[in-house]
Amino acid sequence: MNTLINYCKISFYSLFFISSFLFIISLNFLLNDFTYFIEWEVLSLQSMSIVMTFLFDWMSLMFMSFVLLISSLVIFYSNQYMEEDYNINRFILLVLMFVMSMMMLIISPNLISILLGWDGLGLVSYCLVIYFQNVKSYNAGMLTALSNRIGDVALLLAIAWMLNYGSWNYIFYLDMMKNNMEMMVIGVLVMLAAMTKSAQIPFSSWLPAAMAAPTPVSALVHSSTLVTAGVYLLIRFNDLLMNWWMSQFLLLMAGLTMFMAGLGANFEFDLKKIIALSTLSQLGLMMSILSMGFYKLAFFHLLTHALFKALLFMCAGSIIHNMKNSQDIRMMGSLSMSMPLTCSCFNVANLALCGMPFLAGFYSKDLILEMVMLSYVNVFVFFLFFFSTGLTVCYSFRLCFYSMTGTFNSTSLHPLNDSSWIMLFSIWVLMIMAVIGGSFLSWLMFLNPSMICLPLKMKMLTLFVCLLGGLFGYLLSNIKLFFINKALYYYNFINFVGSMWFMPVISTLGVINYPLKLGLYSYKSFDQGWSEFFGSQMIYVQLKNYSLYLQEFQKNNLKIYLLSYMLWFIILLMLVVMVN
């Protein structure tokens, strides 16, 4: 066990120092507006050369530093969270492979090397989702892997279409060729790939299912790696989205994802699934503002969201660990009395998610909503943005109400405590980042101050929507609205909303049900029906009858021999007569 602990610590220290180094370099690149494009000749054989290309600018370096920071803290956190696991060594290696795949994706300006990182993420995420090796994990892993394969195929088709330009370095062609039909096809395929990886409608069902992975993995996946890969790819390809109707389609899908996830989280009782649905909602927010052309804002929210979402998952993991692996929020209550440090960090993360002023989420979310108010959007998109923001506060307050207040609903003899200092260290570091990260990044990324001039009512609209959402979250949790609940149950509304608009059923049974039924009918009609009757069974019966006849002949019966002798004699006489 000591060797494993040292292994975790070595990974933590090395990743943490690399992260700090990359962040300092990214600041230098940002302030001086540097971009380095590096080509490394891997192999040169006669007239053929294999070249790896890397793109280093402030965006890729800063994102890499955030990914490495969060992964280092996750590995340190796993040291105690996974201490009873015999295969912790394998777990740490899988997490490191996951991070390496993400690094490959971030620094690649080439579709081939992007595919390496993209497929690496898909493969390692499958291994991590099925880590606990039970039926639920296998089902979730298969749903995750097959949903992401759609995006992988789209990326392969985009690589095939890039052959029209003679190179896979898309970064050379984005600006000049953005009005070409070929580049538009590539844009559609890349957008499809990004929608599957970032779980936008209709590919949303795999994200809550992937909660079968260990909680440290969820903290890494939902903050800065797997689900943000699609957003980052579209940030790089953002020039292609601006010229035509695909940006409007993406805006609609992302807005509906944001709305659907926020609505579903209000009817969920699994702690990890609530946080997973909040990730889905924030991904919808990033995608929608990206489709409106504000790629810097999407990147800003990507970084701030990574901080408080990793913190949220780590606090949830600590609570689940102390609750002896119970994830039902109805079993919790008064956790702030037993786990004050963890719960205070949990509340900080929740408030940052809601957009509480001067926490990390406030700077990005408030800016995004104000830019939406300044942009030319219709009333439906406007409603999706602000109603989804209210829903975020609603489910966050509901989560706090169930877990922090009331009475403890689990066993009277419980082991709740804050003694796990290794887990608390990671939580504290992320809490500090979640408090100061938003203002720090906003000063760095938006060097030139810009004035957003809005009427007082519109300026206060975000705050009003948040307060209203918090009030509704309290009412949903506390007051039994009998008539409303009865009406909702009568129309099966809660079943529809709570199951993500039946998307998990549609993407599993809906895809496979009819092909399986068709296979059953064809099996019954052909394999067990006509082909069986006229094919194998008929051949079998005929051969059996022939063998029975032959068996009769071979019984050495004197009558048969005489009869056959007479028959041959008659045939010979007839032949002689015919010849003469």
C-alpha cells in the first residue's frame, strides 16, 4: 500500500508542477499574443515523411494547465477515496492515459492527431465507466461507447473530406475556405462529433449513465476532459459556424439541452445524477453562446465551470464515501452538523454554479446572459437562457435543502466525519480556485474593458431570475403542493421530465427494439419456418427414408434376392429383343 500511496503522490506532484509551469507560459503567450506552431518529423523515408504538428497558443496552454491541475488533485483525492481498491494502481494509470489523450486533443491542429486523442478519450472512458464491473456499469459503458462512436465516425468522415485540400491541418484552411462546400460539409461533421462528445440532444442519455464510474473519474470527466472536448473542438472550428444556418440549429439544440437537463435535475434523487444533469445544462450554455459567435465567452465559462464542477463532485464523493456508498439525497439531512468543512465547500460550489456574485460562475454566466440580452435573438431562445438559469438555482437549492437541513434519515449509528484530510486538501485547493478563479480569469482574458449598457430592468433580470429559481427550489422541496402534484402525476408529467424526455429509453430500446423484433420474426419465419421445412428438415427426412430402403435391401432376404434376379433377367431380355 505504501508503494501505491507514493505512486499517487508522485503523479500528483509532477502534474501539479507541470500545470503551474504551463499556466505561467500561457500568461506570457496571452499578454504578448504569441502562437507557436511546431512540426516534428517523426519519420522520413525516401519521398515520404510523417510529421506531427502541435499548436501552442494561450488558449491551448491555459486549458492544459487547468486539466493538469484538476487531474493532479483528483489523483491525490483518489489516494484516500480508492484506498480499499486492490487495483488502485491500474486506476491511476487509466486516469493518466485519460489525461494524455486530452492533452493530445488540445494541442492538435491536425484532424488525424485529434482523432488519436478523441478515440483515446472514448476508449479509456469506457474502461473507467465499467471499472466496478457489474451489470449497471457494463450497460452504462456500452451506451457511452456506442454514443461516442457516432462522433468518431463523423470525425473519420471529416478526415476523408479534408483530402480535398491535400492536408489535414485544418487550421490553415478555416479562414480562407470557410465558404467552400467541402469545408461546410467538414463543419457539419465536426459539429455532429462535438454534439455527441458534449452530449447535446439527441445524444444526451449517455452522460447521466456514465455516473457508474468512480466519483474521482466523474470529477475529472465532467469538469475538464471528456465532455468539454466537443466544446473545445467547436471553439477551434468556430469560424465555420458563423456563416450559415448550422449555428442556428446548434443554438436550438444546445438551448433545449440546457432546458431539459435543468428540468430533469429538479425531479432526480440521485446525488451524482443531479450534478451530472447540471453539467449537461452548463454544456448547453457553452454550446449555445458558442453558436452565437462568442467563442471567448464559451472558453471563459469552460474554465470557470471546470473549477466549481470538480469541487462539486469531490464534495459529493466525500459525502457518498462517508454515507457508505448511499447516493440518495432523501437519506441525507443535517450533513452540515457532521461534516461542516465538506458541506461549506459543497455550498460554495453550489453558489458558484448558481452564479452567486463574486464567485467563479458569476463572472462567466452573468457576462453570457448580458451578451444574450444585447444580441439579436428571438423570444424563445431568450426564454430558454433565462428559464434554464432559474432552473439551475432551483435544483441547487433543492439539493442543499435535502442534504443540509432537516433530520438525518439514514441509520442512527453513522460514520460521518471530516477526518479524511487527503480528500479535504484537494477540496480546499479547488474551493480557493472556485472563489478567486472567475475574477482572476476575467482580468486576464478580457484585457480591454468594455461597457455593457443595459436598462436597469434588464440588468437586474439575471438576479431576479436567480432569486425566483431559489424560491421555487425551496417550495418544491418543502411544501407538498397536493393539487399540483396530483395534476402532474395524472398527466404523467414527472415521469416524462424526470427521465430526460424518455431519451435514455429512445436511445437504447428505441434503437434496438425494432431490429431485434425483425430478427425474431425472420428467425421464426425462415430459420425455424419455411427454410427449415423445405431445407434441412426435408433433406433429413428424405435421406432417412432412402437409408431405410437400403437397409431393407441389405437384410440378406432370399425373396429380395430372387425378386432382384428376376428384374435384372427381364431387363436383359428386353434389351436383347430391342437390339435384335
